[in-house]
Amino acid sequence: MKAIALALLFGTTLLAQTPAAPATWLDTPLANWNKPGASIPAANPARDESMAALSTRCGYLPLLQTTAGERALVDAGWVPFRTFDKQIVERDVEIIGGLAGADGMCRPMSFNVFVFVNGRLAGTLSPQTMESRTDGSIGGAIRLAADDSIQAGFARYLDKDALCCPSSHVTVRYGIDRKATPVVVPVSLRVTRP
């Protein structure tokens, strides 16, 4: 009986000392991090590897420089990549990923997804850089609709989840506010199960 009481006390103490997982921006009320006319943030490389070496190592990452958005990302030190192997350029909107590193399997690390309107940055789809296969990273399709709405799926991992399989996804819907200088605005989010 004494051993059971000690085990319960020890277990309770451990639970009380285990910090709660930090909330991501997906767990808080939506607020816009994008500012009209903002410049592209400089890339912060995830490892000591030049962008040219990274592009060579990860053959699917050619230094894309065919669009205004791709050239702007390269100028800021990012390696552009087409999200989910699809180029999204419709009307005057371009959505392109930019990464500053890749893991051993060439999955994007220190990356974000950038939205350009008329060749100028309108914002990012996440307020911070993301790491592949981690909580809060883009893990679903990105879609651009005719009404300038954008949808992006983000992976939500629990501690028990295998890296292949997040427990759920969050779909975030954005709009492009064109009243003055175009800016991407997060509008809503919806939790979905895989």
C-alpha cells in the first residue's frame, strides 16, 4: 500500500512538472502578422550549407528564377520551391515556398510560403518559419480561388503521433485585401481529421 501511495505521489509530481506543449499561432485567435508594403524577411539558413550546394544536393530544388516572386526570394537568400510540386501563378497572384535549408531527406526546413501580388510581397501564410513534419507546418494542399481567397492545410501533431501521420489538420482561409497596397489577411480556421 505504501509503495502504491509513493508511486501515485511520484507520478503526480512528474505530471505537475511536465510543461504543457507551447501553443502555436493556430491555437490563438487569428491576428494578421502581414503588413502592407513589408519587405521579404532575409532567409536564416538552417545549416551551414550554401543555397547552391543545397540545390545541388536536393535535385528537386533548382534555383527557380522565372517569376518575379522567385527572383525576389532568391535575392533575399531563400531557395524557392513549388509547394506540392505545383506552380501557383494565377492572374496577378503568385504563391511560392521559400526555404533556407533541407533535412537529410531534402524535406524543407526553415521555410515559409510567400504570396506575391503584381510581383510584390503581400504576405506569408505563417507568421514564422516552419519545419517539415512538425506541429503547425504546412501539411496540406494550398489553393487559390478566383475570388482571391487562399486555403492552406497545416499539420497538427500530438506527442504520440508518428512523424508520417499528424492527428489532425487545420485549414486556414485567407483573403487578399486590395484596398491599398495588397496584403494577405488570415480570415478563419477549421480543424479537420485525416
